[in-house]
Amino acid sequence: MKKIIVLLLVMGLLTVAGKAMALDSANMTVNATVLGTCGISSAPTINLTLDPSSGLDVTGNGNIDFICTNGTGYTLAGPAGGTMTGPGNIIYALGYTNLVGVGTGLTQTSVATVTVPYANYATVPAGAYTETVVVTINP
């Protein structure tokens, strides 16, 4: 009888140990969301040389580089002009290309064009003039 009890105990322990050592598996889910965003990666500094003796309008260009998520529509916006300040004031016009479109996931470019009509700088005092312009992009 003692042998039977010992045998049953050993078999029970082996059964419990076997269950503890058994392999198991489960499915794990991985989710991601790609955001439809845009960002400006670089904006230019446009330097102009205005020579009142030339009698000419002066134009300068610079690239605004941006990236939008592939398939995301965007609108790029900036002012249509402004006033550079220094020893006097110089009024100028601004224009842009590629203002509305769809992102590719790669760098895209808008060309900013600054135009200063001769009449706007012909009589201003010599010196350095500047203005900071804010350009935005919205998805």
C-alpha cells in the first residue's frame, strides 16, 4: 500500500512538473498610425543689392524646402510683401510657387521671389535694410 501511495505521489509530481514545463503561445498585435503632417525643412535668406543709379527693379529668389506625408494635401502661405527697415523703409513684393499641392513624403520646393521696384528704393538713404518674413505650411 505504501508503494502505491509513493507511486501515485511521484506520478502526480511528474504530471504537475510536465504542465509547468509545457510551451504555450499567443498572438500579439502591433498597430501604427502614420500622421498626415507637413514641416518646413529650410527657408532662404534672400540678399539683394539695390543700386539707385541703375534705374532698375531688383528681383531675388530663394527656395523654401518642405516635406509632407505622402498623399497629404498642403497649403503654403506667406505675406504678399512687406517693408524692410533700416535708415529708411523699402517696400517690396513677395511671390511663391507651389503653394497648394499633395505631399510625396520627399522634399518639395517652393520658390520665393522678392521684387523691389526702383521707385521704392531710388531715394532712400544708403545702409542695411532687413525684415523677417514668416512662412507657414498647413496639411
